Amino acid sequence: MDVLAAIEGSVNTIGYGLAAIGPGIGVALVFAAYIQSSARQPESAGYNRTWLVLGFALVEALALFGLVLAFAVGG
């Protein structure tokens, strides 16, 4: 039987690529919520900016955990 396609290398990189989709969507939702809230009530933009940075940091932490686990498990 002939092999039509073969995956060479670490499959963990494919898993991390798929896992990075979630934080990417999460960052988009955080920034969309900030833009929408600032457009509705411009006077609260300064207060909401704190929550923007906190939400961005927490969502990006998930992507970093995925990157670290891809190297730790695959190594």
C-alpha cells in the first residue's frame, strides 16, 4: 500500500497551532467589547482600559501555556 501523505516532525506543533485559535478569538472578543463599551459610554473608557489590559493578559497567558506545554511534552 502506498503512502499518499506523511506527517514528519513533531505533531505537537500542529496541536499548538490549533490551540492558538482559542486565545486569538479571545483577544478579538476582549478588544471588541472594549471598543463597543467605549463607543456607548466614552466617559468610562479610562475605567474600562484597566479591564482591557487584564483580560488581554489572562487570555494571552493561555497561549503561552500552550506554547510551553507543546515544548515540554514534545521534548
